[in-house]
Amino acid sequence: MFNSLLQRHQSIKITLITLFSISLFACSEPEQQKKSPPPAISVYKVSVVEVGRHREFVARTQAFKEAHLRARVEGELIERHFREGAMVEKGQLLLKIDPANYDALLTQAKADLASKVSGKENAIRNLKRAKNLIGDGYISQLDFDRLMTEESQAKASVKAAKAALKRAELDLGYTTIIAPFTGRIGKVNYNVGNIVGPTSDALATLTVTDPIYVSFQVEEELYLNYLQEHKHSTDPKDVKIDLSLRLPNDTIYNERGQLEFAGTKIEQGMGTVELRALFSNPNGIILPGLFVTLITESQQKEAMSMVPQAAVQANQQGKFVLVVDKSLTVKQRHVVLGRRVNAMWVVEEGLDAGEQVIIEGLQKVRVGITVNPVLKMVNALTGTITEQADENPTSVIKK
């Protein structure tokens, strides 16, 4: 009986110890959760930038000057004096066609002219003598008329011979092809030894790409609005507008353009007007025939909030960002975005300047939790995130 009581006492003791341990663990778990630090995330202070009204157009680049060098006389190509793709100067000898045949034709034309001049002088002397004789009856009127005709024909023959000589000189000159302006010459389509002539394709193409044209199409409605707003001037160069280019590799070209030409008619079936802008191209980065995006922006600016692309997310309701408020709590904010400027978005609605948006650590947070924000800088051109050294992010948020 004593053993039975002892066993019961030990069983009760074990049970009490177990219950106490469970109770102690249950009480300590919330304490541990409460002591868990808030997640550290990176935030960006919403900036304000002066931005104008803008439009984007698909555009194509064109050479400022372009010359297709062609053979104007037929013959064998015997010389080439340039390297493909190189710069050539105005007046520089580029190609030469065998001049031997045209030298012979020029010599023949000179001899023919000399003969025609001699014949004209003889006809003039004969007519002069006939004038002295016809009054005395020594020559008939018929012979006199014949001599007058011969003199007129001799003079006409001299004019024809001079024209032939001029043509022979031109043909000889066409055997040398020189650069009509300074520019970059492209691929040669005919090598030395080929027979070329007026029916041949272009021997090479010479272009000027600095500056360079950018051609684009504008809807007729937009063009009419422009004409109504600028009644005082129809010269496109007077338009006060900022022009820039986005290249096919999604980078912004560092030169600004000037509107240079506006078409004089509406393209049938398209309902558009052709416009052309002029851009400086000192390094030759832009080549003719390149598809680019032309960005137009008014010079009248408006202060707009800007956020990095890294902060923007999307759901079924649209675009949104996660904002850290003054109490360091995460909140979701839907935004209306405007244009993209390099690595930034223009915010038309939903955010104010100075608010903090999360740009790193988005996977660690959810709406309603408290976070430990670290203020970062964002390169507006590349989107690179760097450390913020000058401000305490917490103090900024509490302002």
C-alpha cells in the first residue's frame, strides 16, 4: 500500500512539472517574438523635378548630305585613292577612269575645230571679194547668194566644232571623280579593272553625318493645333521646344536637337505631316537609317514627383508603391504614373514630395508591419542605388 502511494505521488509530481514547463514555454514564446527586430529595408525620398509636357515619336535618321558617286563616261576603272569608311576632303581625287580614249577624242575635236575655223575664214574672204565684184557685174547674183550661204555654213560649223571640243573636254574631265564635299565615304561597289559607265550603279556613296537629320511623322490634328498656337510664325526654328533622342539600346543621346523643317502637305492615307529635326553628331554615334525615339518636351515646366522604377509594383488595381510613414509602418499606395525619364517615373497622382518609398527589401515586408528604414540615393540616369551619407532616415521620416 505504501509503494502504491509513493508511485501516485511521483506521478502527480511529474505531471505538475510537465504542466509548468508547457506553461513556461507558452509564456516565453510571445516574449521572444516581441523582441524580434523589425526588418531593415532601403527607402528613397520622393524628389520633385521640373517636367514639361512631352510626346514620343518613332523616327528615323537621315544623312545631312548624301552623294551617290557615279561614272558619267564609260571606261575601265584604273585608280582608287581612298580607304572605305574613311573621311575625305572636298576636291580630293577619289576614282579615275582610263582617259586614253577621251584624250584622243579631245585631240580630234581640236583638229576639227581648227579645220572649221580655216574654212570659215576662207568663206569670209570669198564673200568679201564677191561684194566688190557684184556691183560691176563680174559675178552673178546666184553665185553671190551661194557664197553667202557658204559663209553662214562655215560659221555654224565652227560653233558646232567648239561645242564638240567642249564636250570632249567635259568627257575627259569626267574620267576623274572627285569629292563634292567633305564627308565619310562608304563601300566601293566596283574595284579597279571593272568597266563602268553611266548605266552602272553608284561607285560609292559619300555622306555627311554631323549634323544629322531625324525625320518623324506628326498627326494632322496635333499639327493643326501647333499652327493655331503659332500664327505669328511659320518657321519651325522659332518653336520653343526641347528635343531629345532615345537610342535603340535604350540610352538617351546626350545632344539636344532643333526643329528644322515642317512638311507642306498631309500625307494621303496616313493623315500625318513630316517634320525633321537637326542634331549635332560630333562623334558619329548616330548613323543614317537608324530607328530612334524622338522625345519632345515643352519648355514650360511643372513640378512633378519622381520615383525610381525599382519602387513601382503592379497588381490588378494598377501600379502601386510601398510607403513608410512617420510611425515606420508600411502602407500600400496606388499611384498614377506619367512619363518615364531614364530610370525614374513621373508620378501624376498618389505621392507627395518627401515621402519615403521602399526600393530594396520588398520581399521582406508586408502592409502594416514596422520596419527599420535606411535612406538610399538613386542615380536618376542608371537607376543604381547607393548609400545616403548625410541624413538620418528616421529623422527624415518623422518630419
